[in-house]
Amino acid sequence: MDPLQNLHDITLPAPVSNWPLAWGWWLLLVTLVLLLIAAVLLWRRRQARWAMAKLALAELASLDSNHRDYGQQVSSLLKRTLNAYGLRQQSAALHGSQWQQQLQQYHAADWQTLLGDPYAPTPTHGGGALQQAATKVIAAIARGKVTINHAKTEANHA
């Protein structure tokens, strides 16, 4: 008698299932979902911030740089842009040299020359250079690089 005839085939165990996942995989899955949600929320917030900046830039482009009041129009637009970003209390109180110092923090330029003298009989504003500087300020505001100097505004109210 052949001893090999009494042997049976090897029985394989049941295939290993992918479910239920181990706790580490669940943790990784939850982390990825949270990261995806955070990325979408940050992207939407950035889009909303830039939407306001795009409107301000479009209005800036529509202004006539040869107009006598161009410096005042640009200054007003920059203040309205700050207001749109929630900085009304700080920016509304600034005027004259304080306002120019604040603009200096966003973009280094000679703002007194760029904005000009609103009471001069002929326009004294910077024209195209003022438009370029204002564009850089609006971009800085949209990026969140806005720093209102509270000490100067509080000292003026005291």
C-alpha cells in the first residue's frame, strides 16, 4: 500500500479580509478627511479675500489718473478696502501724515508726493506711480499683511 494515498490535500485558510480596518487605518482616514476639509475651507477663505481685492483693483483701474482729485479718490479707495477687510475702526481715524505713515507700512513709497496736495490749483498727485503703489497696498491687504499702528491712533485720541 502506498502511504501517499492516505494524504489529503492542504486546506487553505479563509482569505484575509480588508475589513474591518485596524485602528491605525481609521486614524489615517480621519486625518486625511480633516486635512481635506481644512484645505477646502482655507481655499474658500482665500478666494473670498481676493474677491474683495479684485473689486478694489478693478475700481482702481477705472479711475482716471489725470483727474484732479485722483489722489483723494485712491486714498478713499484704500480706506474702503481696509473697511471691507474689517479694519474700519483703525483706518477710519487716520488722515494726513498718519494715513501716509500707515500706507508706508504696506508699501515703501513717498506717499506725500504720490497722493499730492488736494488743495493745489493743478493736480500734484503721482498718477501712474500712485496707481502702482496702490495696487501693491491692495495686494498686501488681501494677503493679510495689514498692520494698523494702534499706538499712533490711540495717542491721537488722548
